[in-house]
Amino acid sequence: MHWKEEVRKIITLTVGIAMCVGNFSFTPVSAATDAKQEVDQLNSQIKNQQSRVKELDGVIAKYRQRIADQEKEQSTLANDVLILDNRITETELNIERTKANLETTKLTIQSLEEQIEDQNERIGGQKQSAADLVRRIYKADNVPTFEVLLSKPSLSSFFDRLEEEKRVQRELFDAIEKVKTFKQSLEETHKDLDGKRIALENDKKNLKRQQEQLEEEKNFKISLAAETKLKQSEYERVLYELNEQQQSTADEISKLKDTLKDKLDSIDLSLARGDVLLNWPLKPIDDIYVTAHFHDPTYPFRQRFAHPGTDLRAKVGTPIYAAAGGYVAWTKTGSAYGNYLMIVHPGNIATIYAHLSKFIAKPDTYVQRGDLLGLSGGMPGQQGAGLSTGPHLHFEVRQNGIPVNAENFLPTLPNDDEE
């Protein structure tokens, strides 16, 4: 019969789907109900966390507006300390928000895993139904139609038997379609789960960076108090020094570059040729981590002066090396940069190394690329630290006396993708 050929096709399709979705055991309805209750409970917790995130967004927005208003006011020590305090509070709120997001993502992953388990169980149930229907169809298919006709008391019973077989056929079609639907839903849930896992890792990285930023802001406040003794007059002196340093450094470089040109060219031929690629001032390169970039928008005091260098994580006492060969113009100690030195290189390039705990290179001497210059410092409140966000090296590149992005002159770091 034609319909029996169709049934054989359906059986073949059922086997194919079974191979695609794998082996699943049938789970009682009570287990499916428990899974649904678990998912509902998780979704309720997710909504609570989302409400908390929304609440924190409102508080953070108020602090951002408050900080923006304060930044427009006249620069006084009291006002700028208040800005730092509000920025610290804002960062703490951001950390709390990120933690809430992390919890939301974890709960969502749990919910998705429960849904996947439920979908697998549903597929198993539909496969069990399909298998039962296939057995019934085979059993009916193995009894000749003539024998069925003779075994029935009437033609009406015989046709009822035929209708029953057609109904079984329709049920088999329906079971297979449900398997297809559940399988498609399962694949979509798996994709959603993969996306949430990626989001979870990003949230973890974001939390780590925010915690580092909080520590930097607290350290900066300590440094500010140490350098100014919380006196307005001392604070004004620090700001004046910061504003004057760029111009005075540019003037010194301009005076030295012509006088030292021939000597500088022989010290570093690659720079003399115009190959301005510098070395990173820390070793090994695999361990270098940038904590603040050129004109970094997260720098604690960006409202008063742009961050003109690149900050590199370095514990106190880490060796610092010359980025290229050149002339050590000076070693100085200032309120802002703490202990710092400048090297003038060929090609109108100069480099500055700030927040040192110790000078090793001497002023008015020449150094080769990679020579030891000093040791890093930057521990807030210690002598020579200056305005510091914590132990690190502040590294600047100046071209024609003007600060430029040092990373444009340096090799790409191996861990750039992780930052």
C-alpha cells in the first residue's frame, strides 16, 4: 500500500533524527515539572539582579553628573579632593554593578543549562513515542490485508482498523516534527549559552580592571595628600610644576639636539636613519602590562591635566632600561613626577622615565639602547614617588619636545588582546 511506503520513509527519518540528537532516556512528567520550577526560580533571581543593576545605574548616573559639575568649578585642593572622593565612590558602585551583572550571567547560564536538560528530556520522550508508534506500524504491516479482513466481524471493523493505522501514522509524523522542533530549540539555547559564557569572562576582566582602577584612585589621593600636605599653596605649586614642565622640557631638548646631533647619531644609528622604533623600558616584554595609556580617560586627575605618557605596572625596585641610545640630559625630583630622568635621542626624540625609587644612570652621560637607568618606585607617600597611582613606571616619548603616544613607537605587546 502507498501509505505503508510513506511509513517506511518516516521510519528512516526517525532513525536519522535519532542519530542527530543522540541517545536520550525518557524522563517522567514529574521530573520535567521539577525542571520547570527550577528554571522559574532562577529566572526570578535573574529579575532581582537586573533590578539591582538598574537601581545602581541610577545612582552611578547621579555621581557622574556631580563629578562633571565639580570639574567645571575652580581648581582648589578641597574641590579636587572631593572630586577624587566622588570618583572613588563611583568606581565602588561600578564594581558592585559588575558583580551584580556577574551574578545575573551565572544565573542565566544555570537557567540555560536547565533548559537544555529539559529539551534533551523532551526529545527523549518524543523518540520513545516515535519508537512505540514504529513498532505498532511494523506489527500492522506484517499482517496481510486479507487476513485482517477475514478476522474482522464486519467491513466496518475492517475500515476502523485502517483508520486506526492512519491515525498512528499521523501521530508518528507529529512526534517526528516535535523532535525537529525541540532539536532546533536546543541548538539555539546552546548558542545563547556560549554567548553568555563569553559575556561572563568579559565581566570578570571588567571587574578586575575596575578593582585596579579603584586602587589607583585611592593611591592617588594618598599621593596628593603627601605632596601637598593638604595645603592650597602647595597644591598650586604642584599644578604650576605640571603645567610648566612640558614647556621647559621642550626648551631643553631644543637647545641640546643640535649640539649633540653627531654624537647622538653614532650612539643609535637606527634612530639616526629615521627608524624610530623604540624598545620597551621593562623586561621581559611578555610580562609588560599597560595600566594607563596616553591621555587615558580613566586617569584619576584627567580633569586638571591630560595623562601625557604610558604607565607600566612595575613593583618597587624593578630595573628600568633605556628605550634607545642617547644622552642623559638630567635626573630630577619633582612634586608630580617624583624621581625622573630624561634621555635625548637622535631624530628629535626624547624619553622620560618617572616615579623611580633609584637613579643609576648619571646626568650628562651617554647610554646605549637597553642600558640600565634606574629602579622603579611610585609607592604613594614615599620619597621620590610624586603624584602616583601605585608602584609603576611612567614612560613618556616626546617628539620635538611635545608629548606623543609612546605606543606608536614601540613593538606590539604579546598580551595586547587580553587588555
